[in-house]
Amino acid sequence: MERNDLQEISLEEFEKIDLRIGKIISVEEIPNASKLYKLQVDLGSEKRQLVAGIKEFYSKEELIGKQIIVVANLKPAKIKGIESQGMLLAVKTKEGYTLVTTDKEAELSARVE
């Protein structure tokens, strides 16, 4: 990707995005949603519910206990009638999606800087 293909934002705009460390504590299937999981994520100071389209790339067991990066200040959205209170970060690869995680254990709710 060339630099001129990117839509640049200012540092002030980027600083508005609140990225936090969370830990997946439960995973549920969503009826009639072949690609979605309902996740409960511990952000340290609170627990959040996220809806994520990663079902075809991860089993429920693989996700439990995994630390992830969460966009914590995203406005809640209804997905298949379920409120999603944030978004996890993932990277699209040739094989599908892979989660953005930490390489070492980090404190829950720590801000990604």
C-alpha cells in the first residue's frame, strides 16, 4: 500500500481512539449467525459485551482467556439484535482473520499507546 492510498488523520484525531487491553472471559454462539460470536470481555474496571465476526477462524475454547485490543470508546451498535459495546482489533490475512493481541501479559484496561 502506497502512502498516497491512505487517508491521513491528525494526531489529535488518533488520540480520540481509546484502545484498551481486555481479556475474553466467555464466548457464546449467536443463533442464525454463522460468523458471529457474542463475547464477554473483562476490561479490568468493567466487563463489556462485544459481537465479533471471528467464528470461522477461532473455536470458543481458543478465545477464552486471550488478551485482545478493544476500541473502548466506540459507540454501541446492535448486531443481529445484540448490543456490541466496542470492537476488537483483528488483521485480515490470506487464511482469514487473526486477532491483534499482546506478546506478554498486560494489565487489564491498560491503554494502548
